[in-house]
Amino acid sequence: MNIMFIVEESNLICICAGEGRKEVINGIEKALPYLDDSDMEELSYRVIEKLWNMIDEEFEQLEFVAIE
């Protein structure tokens, strides 16, 4: 599977970086109740969905770098 992440999605993953794919998902899910921005909520749910649709080995092959 070839899942692509846009810059904003990659940045969110970097912010919630963890030991692996499931830890990143958990980090984003923990932040959801504190988001007051509908765009950030949408972005978060989109990233969570993409992460659930990949396997750990695919995630481990990706390199995430925060970009301003």
C-alpha cells in the first residue's frame, strides 16, 4: 500500500511522534478533546485513518520531518 501524507499531516505526526504507528495514533487521539479548531480535527481524523490503513512495517519505512 502506498499511503501519502501531505505536509500538514506529516507535521502532525512529528508533533505526536512515538515509538511506532499505534503510539502516534494514541497521541493524536488524546489531543482530540482539546482541539477547538474544526480544520485541525478534520486533519487529525484523516491522519488517524491513514495510519490505521497501513501496517507497522510501512510506517517504519517512512521518514517524517516537520516543515514550517
